[in-house]
Amino acid sequence: MPKNRVEIRHKGVIREITETSYRISVERQAACQGCAAKKFCNLSDDDNELLRIKRYPRQSYNINDEVTVLMSEEMGRTAVLLGYFLPFVVLISGIIIPVLLNVSQGISGVIGLSAVVAYYLVLSLFRKRLNKKFVFRIE
């Protein structure tokens, strides 16, 4: 691992094991205290999140084992960009541009919300590609 690569760590417990993956319940609040992005991250709530992580042949974990889940900080920034910042820009653009073109505010609001829905639909079309990019690991 390069020296300048920073990883985000979350404590978790293995809840389910399949032949190809682990389902891990990640502790949200305790693992996020020092993170600068905790206000924007879904993992900073008080509840637990279930993650599916690829299982490799050499790994021999059992249900209820405590593990540390790793994710690169860059991957976290990309997730915040795709999940929060870009939809916000799409929403604001979808509202402001029609208003500047003298479209009524109500229709501009509908256009803005429709643009966000379209954004998330397009994002879901690329789900397989994104799943390959966003890889969590067990330490």
C-alpha cells in the first residue's frame, strides 16, 4: 500500500457468510468520530449498516467474528461526490435554469426533482461498474 494512501476503518461483525461474500454489520457512530465527512456519510448515524464484502478462499471468518472493514479515503470522497454533491448540483440547476428561462416556479421545481430522479436512474444503470470501483476489504 502506498504511504500517502489513507484508509477509512469501520469496526463490524460478520452476520452472514455465503460462498462468495460476507454480510457485515458495521458499527456507525463509534467508527466515525474522527472522520471529517461524518456529517455527510450514512455510516455516521446511530444505527448499523450491512455491507456485502467479497469472500476470498484464504479467509476463514465465522459468524459473529469482529472485523475491521477498510475503504480508501478517495473512494469515500467519490461516494460523497456521486451520492450528495452531484445530485445537489443537478437539483439546483434543474430549478434555476428554467426560472431564468421564465418558466413558472412550480414547473421549475418539478423539473429539478425530475432531473434528480433521472440522475439516480442513470447512476443505477452503472451499478455493476460502480460496485467494481467501490471495494471494501476486511483487515
